[in-house]
Amino acid sequence: MSESFFTLFSALNSCGYDAGLAESLPVRQAITSDLLAITQKSQTASSSRDAICQFWTEHKGANGEMDVSQYVSLALELSNPPAFTTEIPEGDMPPDAAY
């Protein structure tokens, strides 16, 4: 798994994405709990998480579903943190990730 994929989905988990949580390894909940603790101690971390969660909320599917396929596509095209730059030109991004 790539660092960008792990980081992006850790952020989405901290925003409430919980599909498959019951079948996941306990480490998934532990990471989410750790992120919550960090955001409670750091205003910068909290503000960053809030911005991600706001974007996540504003870009849900038409019926409010939390479709993550676009985030999978995006994560596969990002460089590792902290840059998170795209590895390909924006015009070549997968259509679901470009938005």
C-alpha cells in the first residue's frame, strides 16, 4: 500500500468513513482513535481534518452515499506525503479523480 493511499483513507476514516469497519483489523480503529487524539491536541491538525471532512461531506454522491472509488483513483495518482502532488498531468487524471 502506498503512503498516499494510507494517509488519504486514514483521513476519510477520521471523517466517519466506516464501510467494512466490522471486518477490518483492529489497527484501523486504533489509527482513527490516534488521529482523533492528535486533532484534539493540535489546532492545526484539527483545522486540516475539518477541511478534509468538509470536502468529503460536500462531495458525497447525489443520494448522500459515501462513494470512495474517486478517492481510490486519486490516491493511486498522488505522490507520497507531504507533497501529495499528482504523478500525471491533471488532464490525464482518471475522470472520477479529476473532480
